[in-house]
Amino acid sequence: MNKPEKPSYETAVLVLLSLSRGAESRKKILSALLPGPKNCNQLSRETGLDWWTVKKHLLSLMKENLIKSSPFGSAKFYELSRAGAEIIRALQSSDGKNDLKLQGDQPCVGKQ
């Protein structure tokens, strides 16, 4: 019996930020992290999302290496990875079209 193929990184990011149910919430979180690191409480207040919802999305974004976390005392701060920053900036500069596509081995944003 053949194992199903593991989706590529590009496919995972496409689903995470465009096709899945929580895509808009994850994009809000990524946008909120553009100015700099924030903790879960700050992200919850800034995005208007419930703390547990933010935490769940942070874990998904970390799994795809779009954000990284750093401990600070008893708190954890989250910041964009280089890939996460590139993707959210591209999404924001695509005139609100959010046209996330795959190009080569990296996700990209473009107009149709």
C-alpha cells in the first residue's frame, strides 16, 4: 500500500494562507507582526481574535516556518521569519487581491 505524498512546502503555505478556513485570521496575525515581535496577548488585542485562536494559529504558522518564537522571562514573543515577512508584504502589496501562487519552490504573490 502506497503512502500518500507529503504536500510540498509551497502547497502547505498556499493552503495555510489562502484556502483554509483560518486563512484570514492567520494573515491578520502575520500583518500584526510586521512592525516587530509581540506576545500572544498583544496579538489577541491587536487582531480582535480570541487568545486561544491566536495561539492555535501561531502554532500552525511556526510549523510552516513563517514565524519564530523567543522566550522572554515567562512570556513568549513571536516574530516573522524572513519567509513570513516576504509573504505578508507581497500579499499586502498585491492591491488587496491576495493572489497567492506557487512559483518554483517558493510561494509568491501576483496579479492574475
